[in-house]
Amino acid sequence: MRQFDLTPYRRSTVGFDRLFDMLEANSRQSSADNYPPFNLERLDTDRYRITIAVAGFGRDDIEITAQQNLLQVRGRKDDKDSASASFLHLGIANRSFERRFELADFVRVEDARLNDGLLVIDLVREVPEAMKPKTIAIKTGAPLVAVEQTDDAQAA
């Protein structure tokens, strides 16, 4: 993968440090480790789905951790089961894994299901009411006039 120099953008922007750090870290990561394979889907404007192929893993073998702006999916397999068997060919990858997904602000995990060897994680973006755009009504009529206080009003 090509390396991108983000220095010119860092010089001319303010407050995007986290985004640039994330892009640089992503480009440094080894793209050779694509286990387990996964899909990212956009279901709607504010709904997303991550589907991870975890064949051979049970519900107790997988741990999902959601922190602020980070989703970690870990799969741990005991090597005891495979060590006792005598395989002629071992073609199904059954090793431990860890996948990390950077989440945007206000994205939370809504649901996680394991079915037929696929782990499906549904995500939803919930922007707080205070941060949503608001339409401001424009009023008509005479402008407001400043009221001057009289001596009687000041004495009271």
C-alpha cells in the first residue's frame, strides 16, 4: 500500500489530529492479516452492520468490547482440542484473533448475534438532539423597541 504524506493537511487544519493519526496508523498496519474475513455494510443513513466469519467459534469463545470510538472483537480458542486430534489435513483456520474497528462519534452497538458461523454486529448512529440541525423561525413585524426607564420606575 502506498504511503500518503498528510503533513500539508495537518498544517492547514485544526482539530483533525485524531483523524490523521487514525489514517496513518491504518496505513502502517499489515494488510497481510485478514483473518477472520469480514463485511462492512451500510443499511441506512445511520445504520451499519459488521459481519465476521467465525466458523468454529462458539458464543463463549468470542468477546465484544465497545469503548468510546472503538469496537474490539476477540476470539480465543483453546489449543487443547486440536492438539489431541490427529489431522491429516488442517484447512479450517481455528486460531485466536482480534479485530478492531474505529467508530465515529455517537455510533453505538445495537445488537450482536452469532448464527451459522457468522457474527453479525449491528451499529446505529444516534446524534443527540442538541447537536442536530435546527430550523429557526423567522418572525415578521415591527422591530423591538428599547424601553427607557422613567424616574418612577427606578425609584420602585
